[in-house]
Amino acid sequence: MDHFEYRHGALYAEDVAVADIAAAVGTPFYCYSTATLERHYRAFAGALDGVPYTIAFAVKSNSNVAVLRSLSDLGSGADVVSEGELRQALAAGIDPAKIVFSGVGKTAAEMAFALDSKVGQFNVESRSELLALDKVAQAKDMRASIAIRINPDVDAGTHDKISTGRAHDKFGIAWGEARHVYREAAAMDGIEVVGIAVHIGSQITGLGPFEAAFTAVAGAVADLAADGHDIRRIDLGGGLGVPYSGEAPPSPDDYGDLAKRIVGGLGCELVIEPGRAIAANAGILVTQVVHQKTADGHRIVVVDVGMNDFARPAMYDALHDIVPVIEADDGTAEPADVVGPVCETSDRFRLDYPLGPVNTGDLLAIRSAGAYGSVMASNYNSRLLVPEVMVKGDAFAVVRPRQTYDDLLAQTVLPPWLGD
Ligand code: LLP
């Protein structure tokens, strides 16, 4: 459930009319609901009640510092994959002890920064990374707390591009190899083994793949105990899906019950890294109709938001619902292709989508855009990054301003031979 609802035919974000925000900020813009973020965070917290846990919000899904601060205020940690995300998490006030540093490509410089920041856990994804981390930590006379991310060879049953737990995927270390890497790690002066991690993919809509992955982890924990390791933390990753357009994913409670049943009795702290399930339905992307046309009998509605602003439909064929900000009094929904202004055919949000009559200037909202929305935006077609707005009750604030053309051109540097 989210807090974007109609009141007398007008879409509201909590107690703020979305049209009022559009009038103040212009379009397009992302709009986040604090109450929805909090509700989703609390759903996970409730689901893990009864075991020691940390919810490490996946910053890659939404790195807006106001979003991170809202979650931090509830006790959230963070899962970060770059120095940039780590800096954002720290800027939001997230306790470094609750920060997990994930990712296959951490550089020595990033490791050094993370060590200096006292992050709670590095999730190591290769032997090569382990050796590098040991070296960086030893040079600082420090010890890096690590979990090794195992690759359980589980197909998450989701889109190929966001599946991460199959044997051939680039993520994690196969268990057979990981067991040896743990032995090496235990002997390193710069490393302290504290846990095990897994993450099999994103937008997972059934419990089966989680059950397989968690079961693999439980088996690995038993083997590690037999090998003499003191495993204190089990990081189950993220991945729980959301209902974008009719999907019916398991609830956080179902997910938490499964986790507790399989790994809750092993005497370890559980870490989870949800991103989408907290942020997706806490955000909408508001746009306005720019033009309408027909092509080969097709109704085409051109909006002012493009694939550079919101890449999910183009990248993953994702289906997001699109709703009017002011419901039409009359007129039936007719199929329309809702497309953006970017010069690519892939710049389209929905095809043959039932949409009521619209006019130039009418506002539409793309739903469930709070995760993997603004974070994936680019300046393609030299379009300005769109602002982010946060709502709380009857208040709203711009939490990242719209980029300006001055910002865009400030990045321009001519070489000396081309003059001023
Ligand atoms: N932990 C790790 C190590 C991850 O790689 C991810 C997501 C998460 C947690 C959070 O997963 P979530 O709970 O959000 O499913 N851009 C794509 C999604 C990429 C997900 C990458 N990893 C999309 O828009 O669908």
C-alpha cells in the first residue's frame, strides 16, 4: 500500500495535491512519500521481529539523501556499492556500523575510504578482492570485517538483466571455492571474518528462489562452523519484488517468516538489503503531455519525461502504471502509446495502454518510480536531470533541485587548441 490516492478526482501524495507540486516545481519531477517509505521500512522491521537484525537499505535503488535520512531516522543501515553511495549514506547520518559495502569492483581507494569510515562489513565477491582488501587494511594497521558473498547457483526467476545468483553470473563465489577462500581469509592479518552473504537478484515475485538461496546459506554456515569460523552475521541480500502492474509478490512478513525459519535459529544477526520493496511504491514520476499524434492508426501521447529520466521501461521492458493527476470527468479510456521525447524508439513507457482523453499540458503520473528511477537518470539528449520532491503529511520540499542549463554547460571544457 502507498500514500498516493485520489481525493475528489485529484491525485494526492499524502495530504498534498500533486498538481500543486507541479505548479510550484514544473515537470517532470520525482515525488516521494515519507509515510510510504516509513510504512515499508516498518513492514520489514516487523517481519524480522524476534531475531537480531539490521535492515541495510540498498542505496542503489534511491540515493537521495533526504530519503536516506528518513530511513536512517527509523534505524536503517545501508547497502552501498561505491564510494559515492557510501558518502551519501554517511551524509544522511546512517551509522557506519550498519553499512555493508557490496559490489564486485571495489577499488583500493574505495576500500581505504570505507575502512576510514568504519563501515561495518565488506561483502567480498572474489579472492582477488580479498587479497586487495587485506593489503589495504594492513597498510592502515586495520582489520576489515568481511562476509563472503556466495553464489548459490539459484535462478531467481526474474528478468535476465537483474538475476545475480546463477553459477555463470559475475556475482559472488561458488560455495566449493568460497570455503577455501574463507580459510585463507581467517589467516590474514587485515581481515576479520564475521559473516556470509547472498543476493540472487531483484524483483523476485515468489518465495521459492529465496528458500533455495537461504537453504544454501544455512548449509554453508554449518560447514563454516565445522571449519572453525565464527560466523555472526548472515546477510540475505535484497530482491523482494513489488506489484508494478498486477504482480503479486510475497509480503515482507512471508519473506521474514521464511528467513527466520531457515536461518533464524543459527544464532546469527540477520542482515537484509531491500531496496525496491521499500522505495519503489513510495515514488511517482510526474510528467505532462506535450503533444499527441497518430501513427499508422495508433494513438501516441508524447510526454515530457524520457528514457534518460526513467530508464526501466527501456532497459527491462518494465511495465509501470500511468495515471492521470486529475481524473477526467468523462470519456472512455482508449489505447495509447505513451512515449517520451528522446530520439530512440525505446523511449516509450507503455504501448496500447488504456488512457482517458488527455490534452496538451495535462499531468500524468508514472507509478512505482521511487526505486531505480532518479538514480539511473542521465543527461542523454542533453536533457536536464529532473528534480526530486519529498512529501510529509501536508508539507513538501524539493530535495534535489532541477539541473540547470548552466550546470550542464559548466561541464564543458575546450582543449587549448580550440580557443575560448
Ligand atoms: N543487495 C545487492 C547486493 C544488490 O545487488 C541489490 C540490487 C540489492 C541488494 C537490492 O535489491 P532490491 O531489493 O532492490 O531488489 N536497476 C534494476 C535493478 C537492479 C538491482 C541491482 N541489485 C531495475 O530497475 O530493475
